Amino acid sequence: MERLPGFRDFFPEPLPKGEAWSADVREYIFDRWKTVARRYAFQGYDGPPLEPLDLYKAKSGEEIVGQLYNFTDKGGREVSMRPEMTPTVARMIAARERHYKKPIKWYSTPQLFRYERQQKGRLREHFQFNADIFGEDDPGSDAELIALLIDVLRSFDLSAEDFVIRLSSRQAWQDFFTKNCSDQSLAHDFFQIVDKIERMAPEDSDQKFKLLGFRLEQVRDFIDSGKPSEELQNVLDNLSARGLSDYVKIDYNVIRGLAYYTGVVYEAFDRHGKFRAIAGGGRYDQLVNLVSGGKNDLPAAGFAMGDVVLVELLKDRKLLPEFSQSIDAYVLIEDEDLRNDSLRLVQQIRDFGLNAEYSMVAQKSDKQFKKALELGALFTVRLAAPDQAMVKNLKSREETSMPLKQVAEHLV
């Protein structure tokens, strides 16, 4: 039975031949995501992996349906596996924001699903770090999120030579559009062309812009000016005060194709240009109002970082640590008459907060000792009597006799 295309199995290290995704690497990444988020006083949350289909159509329109794992459930409801986390958190905030003091700073690490063509850095499922701030419209909250993004990447030993945060503004682009076009119904099409401008042949971009009353040269001049808007300058000043200015630059090529963004937008890129965007986000002040049907209105901003591109980047920079199994103690059961006493010792060690392993079946002593070495045990412990243990340090080879009740503390 084969796994589905675009999905992954995560094996413990060492990985079997032909497998690329490590459960140990995943836990390593999750640990740093959560540790840095908590350092910034963000609180963890989660939501259901299955949501009403209308939640995603409300945010992204009918065209999103073709990218979803959606179906009609046994209750006749149109539902979808979650393709992103922002609609879920916006729904949760809209329903319960009065319970929390503002600003609300939340993070999550969901698994997400999209039915689309697999390509480098993009699968049909992935894990993602999401961080959002609700209830604050000052650019300082945008800067706080960008600083968090920078520090998350720095926690993996990536430096300013490895990545850059490219800052832009949907409001600045909206002002440019309004200044040069009076038909607001064309704005969505215009932003979609801008979002693809770096991936499209210049003559194709120019032709598409002309249909909307613009010229490619005109758009390029705005991008190349790189003049920060007032909100972007506030963000730059905030990050400079933190000593993080080397990690950011103004780049109006970034526009973020999603229509719900309303202000500062940004993407994190590998400076070597080998990978697609590492992370992206921005301000979306209208989404809570949208998903609540106008019943609630709260400014919001956030970003997301997927695990697929991040792992590829860390592998490329050789920044993933070596993962090997190790345990604090292996309890050798050389006398089956002492098995119950040995199990009591195993439990004492584990109750003390350490990890311990033993053979669940009768085995020769040399096989048990070999297993202890394979597991990277720091100590072996064997009972000389029901209440007396021999503890051996496998690094120094020194063996010490002690009462059973002292063993766990000795292993620390």
C-alpha cells in the first residue's frame, strides 16, 4: 500500500533508504517555532482540520474550491480540509475576542492540505507556523511580527547573509493604482499581474497591463523607486531600533496575491535565490469583519512559514543537527528472578524525569549490553540484589554500587 502523492511519512532517525522526511527534524523545527513565539509572548491555539467550505469561499472566492480537499459530509454539509489557518483564527477571534485583552497575540503549528500540482518546495500537505496579532492597527504590530519572523529564522542559525525580508505595502500599491486608474473594478486584475511580474515575460506583462490602461515601464518605475510609504518607514525605524535593519529591505515587487491584504506585506527570501519564499504575511484588517458577516470588526496582521521550504533551506546550508537516539539508562536484567525489582527501578528512573529502557523478554547479558550501546545509553544499571544496584558509566567505564533508591538521582 503506497502513500498518496504529495503526502509524507515521517520516520525516526536514522532514516530508511529512500526516505527524506525525518520526524526528529520536524520536532526540532516545531520546538524552535514554539520557543521563539513564547519568547514574544504569543499564546498557542489550534482549530479543527475540517471547516465549512463557505469559510474559504468567503475569503478567497469560488476559484479556491479547485485547490481544496472538499466534500459533502454525512450530514449534508459542504466541508473542506483546511488549506490555511488564517480563516480559522479569524473565525475564532470574531466569535470570542471579547474574552481576551487586546492586542491578542496567537500562534499555531497546523497541518494544512491543498489539492494542487506538486512542485519543488510545495506539496499537497505541509506543516506551518502561523503568528497573528489582533486588535492593534499601529505599524508597531507589523514590526513586532516581522521581528518575530526574523528571530524564528535566526533560531535555526540563519543570518542576514542567508535571508532577507522584502517589505512592501498594499496601501502604497492601492494609492498608485487609484492615481492612475479611476475604475476600481480593475484593481484585483491589476494586483494579480503585479504579483506575477517577476515570473512573467516582460512582453506578456506589458500586454496585460495595457489592457488595464497601464504600461510595464510605468509600473517598473514605481517598483524601482523603492520609496517607503509612511507606514513602511515606521516599520523600518522600529526594526532599526532593535538592531534588525540588516534583515529587511523595501521591495515593491512583493504584493502578495491574496486579495484580503490591506497594508504592510512582506516575504522572506533566501538571499542565494535557490528557493521559493520561505515565509510571507501582512496586514488584513477586513477579514474578521468578512468572516463574521459584519458583526465584528478588528484590525489584524500575521504571517505564515511552511516547513517544506525551511527544511530544504536548512539542508542546503548544512544547518540541521545530527540526530541520534540516546537514553539515560539501560537496565540490564541478568537474573529473571529480579525482573519485578528491575521493573520497579525502571519506573523510578522514569518517574524522576529521565528515560530508561530494558529488554521486555529474557535475553543474554551480552545482547542487552549491545542494545544499550546501540541506543546510546549513558549508563547501564543492573541489580545485584533486590535493593542494591550496580551503576556503570559507559563513558568512563566506572561502576558504582548503591542502594536502589539512590540510582535515579545518581544518573543526573
